[in-house]
Amino acid sequence: MARKTAVGAAVVALLSGLLVAVVNSPAASAANEDCRPDGLYRTGGVDTPYCLNYDTDGREKIGANRRVIGYFTGWRHGKNNQPAYLVNNIPWNNVTHINYAFAHVDPQNRISVGAQNANNPATGMEWPGVAGAEMDPALPYKGHFNLLTKYKQQNPSVKTLISVGGWAESGGYINEAGDRINSGGFYSLTTNADNSVNTSGINAFADSTVQFLRTYGFNGVDIDYEYPTSNADAGNPLDFQLANARRAGLNRSYQVLMKTLREKLDAAAASDGKYYMLTVAAPASGWLLRGMEVSQATQHLDYVNIMSYDLHGAWNKFVGPNASLFDDGKDAELAAGGVYGAAQYGGIGYLNTDWAYHYFRGGVQSGRINIGVPFYSRGHRNVVGGTNGLWGTAVGSNCPQGLTACGDGAKGIDNIWHDKENGRELGAGSNPLWHTKNLERGIAGSYIGQYGLDPATDPEDRLTGTYAPHYDSTLTAPWLWNNDKKVFLSTEDERSIGAKADYVASKGIGGIMIWELAGDYAWNAAKGENFIGTTLTNTIKQKFAAAGPYGNKKSPQASPAERLDVKVDFVEFPLGDNNYPISPKMRITNSSTQTIPGGAEVQFDYPTTAPPTMAQQSGWTLSVIRSDHTGPNNIGGLKGDFHRVSMKLPSWQNLAPGATADVALSYQLPISGPSNYTITFGGKTYGITQDYARGGGTTPPPTTTSATTTTTTKPPVCADAPWDRAKPYGGGNTVSHAGQRWRAKWWTQGEEPGTTGQWGVWETLGAC
């Protein structure tokens, strides 16, 4: 999410990682533990004051039923002769959280908003003569931060967070002259040149973040890192040279960053008597999330803000909605990629808000998720085909730096919130929604000159043609179509925002995140045009007034009271585009004092964002025993949250205390989690400490018999030669793989036994 740029190659979409297992802290007081959200990581040895931020049901104290999180940007300060959106313009009665965008990582790996001087909008600017923007003289800083602190004192239920990164400043920062410095940002902060974790940089950043929150009175930090994915050419093209060389280490180091921030914020909270929040802006794109492995960083987060927008835009030729709620089975980009016709995808379209919500639901409860809505448009020009432009194509030329192919982004009067590159307008169809409302009415707007438009000299800046409104109820997506210019602008309005608010309420989702508040609209009768207003935040507030409490439980079933100290990691993901089918190893480590015997059953949930076809290639027994979503597609939304998996250790493999076991998995679309683990043996079922379920602690099972405490034995040895990916095999050839014998039905090469299904080339001949 960022200073929104048309360059959004691979826009949208984050979160990832390696599961971290820490035993329940005995230092946590009973009172604070009663308030800790279900599944939130507990920092060992720290009595974190959860009850300052959460009630005894683990729900956030927000003065409302659901969150309304508005991003407030530092650059709409009015000193550039453009319309100002200052702190006094925020609808404080309509929001629960405000995220200030953006701070950045400085060359010393510290959080920064630049030097404190009179030109710094965060800490130094003043707005004399602007009613409501008077500085509080008691504070040692000025600028937006002064006003945020002042207004928060008047609205104590509203929380403020500092957001770090964004599109332009994840891999660098904008200096005082407005130039981007390609310093490395999060990429070099988290990894060294050899792809190892840069722990010194991470610690420097985390320590400086704690001090920053203390200095400026923020309630927490929001990390908008775009993106720690292993996919090449993801994120800002200006970062490709540095980021692509470090892809192998980004996900691993991202987990360390999140864990370090969580632990240092918890320690500061215990010391200061003030709870500090940790949140992220996370991508919604299935392509980006595939390269982020599994989103187990979520255990460290108070909540996830999903960037469920920029799902289509001028970074490619496919014309579609910016932020559709559901898939309609017709997405031109997915159709071109064969998603709908390929059986392995289950017909599941993954460029929509509902898919992104269910992805993160696999790792956290619904109440720790907020869906993103855009208060801005995106669009193309010279559109060919489609229905009133929808699902047409628009092929561009003279692409932004770093892109060899792109779409034809709308420009001129259809792109007033444009970014520039080397002095050249980047076409994106990027506008505040108040401007799109004026286009719909045939009004150019009295403000266009403030954005550099000159209709007298540039035909692209002139208002021509008619912008007809359209709405697709399956997608829950509105747009404007100018048939004369062949311009498509994806928008939002009261109908679509109201439908999304209803969706949030019905699913028990935590709330809505808005990028950005300055795009909201209202009719200004004095000006005879739409301008900055509160129409959409009013709509959200009214919808949420009738909503009940958000969902506060991770698992659909109660967590067992007794828990084993067991750790589950996901390791050895192939990188980027090689990660298909998605094929990590699940590594189970028994850190308890008891042996887990061969034949023990491990169950877990994974989200319905992937079809119920998960398989293993390690000689274990694995089956999907329940699916909350079934069907040929996800048109209109996924029907439920989870698939439940049953997996059994081989009879010959006991897991002694301190021992680990790997099982190779395979699945077709990205998942977060898995979560909600249970382990059953000896007639009892246990949870695992790593799920951080509310209540209770680690309870060892009874001492088992000698039959269940034997050490791990080696698997049987297969007589057939091991399968070789590079070797061709003819019909009738046999191989060994994952503890089983396999026979080829016909010629094959590169197809892994155990992944080709009942009707595929390999048939099993049983265990060796």
C-alpha cells in the first residue's frame, strides 16, 4: 500500500514464515493472561499488560463493535498548493485507529520520518490561520504528530500507529528534496548480502521503534513491507536489483523481524504500563503470497490489515476491478493463466477480498483480520473488448521503469492523483473518489489546476465523453465507463462499501482498513461539486452500529485442556516460481518430555483458499477428513473457513523427546497456518503450545508405557532405485520414493510420485 504508484508490478499482496514455538510463560499474571487474544504469541518472562488493550474475552477495547482503521498520509499537507487533508479533517467520530503513512528505515537501520525542521510535515510544519490546525504548545514537536496527539487527547478511544515502509519506502526513502534514495530499506535491514539474517539491523530497528513510540505517543507500529516474498520482480521495480538477490532470505528474516518487534514491544509495555500494538499491511495477491511460504508471522500480530485492493491495474493489460469482494469466474487475468480450467486449482479465483480474508483466516481468528477498501480509483484507457470495459484488455507502451510489458493506464483528467517518474506522468487512473463522483456528474472540478492539469493546452486534461456508472453485484464492484474514450475507472460507492461492511459483520471480521481517508467524498453545494468528505466512513459506521462482537476464537472446536510442547516449522520451500506445486517440508519437533509413538494422529486445519487435495510424499498417512467449502469454484465466496487434515506417523517412527520428523507436503494454492493442531495417542488428545490458545498451560500427558517411549527407528529400506526428477521412465519402470514403491503407467519425466493422483502416471505398489 504505499504512496500509490502505477508501477505496481505484482501489486498486492504479504505475510509469511516459520512457526516459532515458545512454551507458555509462567511469568504471565493470571489477570493479563485472561485478556490475551487467542493465538497471540506470548513473550517469555514478560508480564505483558494485555488487559490495557483487550477485555477478558481477548477482544480489543475500541469503543465500537468493529475497527475502522484510516490511513492518514503525510504528504497531503497543502504546502504544495494541492488540496490539504490535515488531522482536523479526519472524521474522529467515525474511526477507531489512525495509521500515519509513512516512516521509513534510515541508513542506520532505525525508524525515521526525516530531520525535524520547519519543512517536515510529520514533526515541524505549521498551518497558521487554519481553524482546527493550531499547534499544542505543550508538545516538543509540531507537524502532523502534534495534531495527532492533540486530537487523540480529545478522542481517547482512538488509537494511532506509525506505519513504516509502503510502496515507495520499503526499499529506500524519500529525502527532503523529494528524491528517492535507494538505501535498501527493509531488504538490507533484515538480510545480509549472503542472505543470512541481519540480526544487528533488526535489533537496531526494533529498539529505535520502541523509543519512537515513546517519543511521539503512538499506540503501536504498523509494518508495510512490500514485499518479503521469494518471487522475483515483486514490489517496487526500483528495488528489484537489491531485492532479487536477497529473495532466499527475505521470508526467514521477516519472521525474525516480527518476533523481535513483538518481544521488544511487550517488554516496553510491561515497563511503561502502556500496551504497544504490532500490525502489518499484508498483500492479498495469491501470486505474492505463494512466495511468502506460509503466513506464520501472524502469531506475533495484534491484527492483519489486508491490502485487498490493487487487484487489477495498469501494471498489466487486464482490465478489472480494483477491489472486488468476490470472484465471478470471468477474471481475464486468471483465465489467461489457466486458473479456471486447471483441475489442480479447484476453479478457485484468488484475486478478490473474500479469498484474501480466508487465506489469513487459516492463521488467526476472524477478529484479528481487517479487510482493506480503497478510497481511490484505478483504471485503463484505450480498452478493447469486455462488457462496458470489464474484463477487456488495454496494452500499454513506454512502460514504467523496471517493466517490459504493461497496461495502458488512464491519464490526464482520469489520473489526477498521478505519480511521476523522471518528470513523466505515470498512467494509472488514480483519483480520489470525490473526483470520480464529479466525472460521473460531468464536472471537471475546480481543483484540477492544483494537480497540474491544463485543459487549454493538453487534450488529455479535458473533460470529454460521458462516464456511465456500472455495478456488478456478483463481484460487488462499481466502475465508470467512458465509451467515447474507452476509459475504465474502477471505483467504490455507498453500495459497494455498505456491502463490504455487511460482509465484515456477517463473518465476524475485525473491521475495515481504509487507504486513504483523503479520498472520501461529499457534495459541496457552495462549490457545486463533490469534494473531500465523510460519506463512506459514515456508511461504515452506520453499518457497524448494528454488528455484534467480532470473532475471537481461532479454532472452530475447543482446544484441548492438555497441551504438549511441540513445535511445527515449515522449511525447504522452493523459491518463487519454482514453488509450484507448493511443496514444503513440515518439520515436527517434540520438545516435551514424552515420546509420541508411531501411529499417533496429528490433525490440523488449513484454509479453504487451497482445494482439499493436500498430499504427502513421506510414507505417512494423510487425508482431508472435513472440508467447509466444496464445489467447482468460489463464485460468490468460499462457503467456509477450513479443511481438516488427519495425518498419522508411520508405525515405525516414534518421536522421542527432542527428536524431529519431516513430512513432505504438496498443495496447489497458498495457505496461511496451518493451525489448530491436535495430537492423539494413548486414548487422549492434546493441543500444542505453539497454537497459544487462551487459558491453561502446558500439561504433560501421563507417563506412557515402554511401547511408546522407544527411540525413533529407521524407515524400511527400499530395494528399487530412488526416483530421479531428471531421469525419464517408461511404462512399467519401478522406483522408490517417500518410503513407498511406485510403478509408471507410461513414459514420464519430472512428475513426482505421490503428486499425480489416482489417474496420473504413477501408481503406488505399497510401502517398501
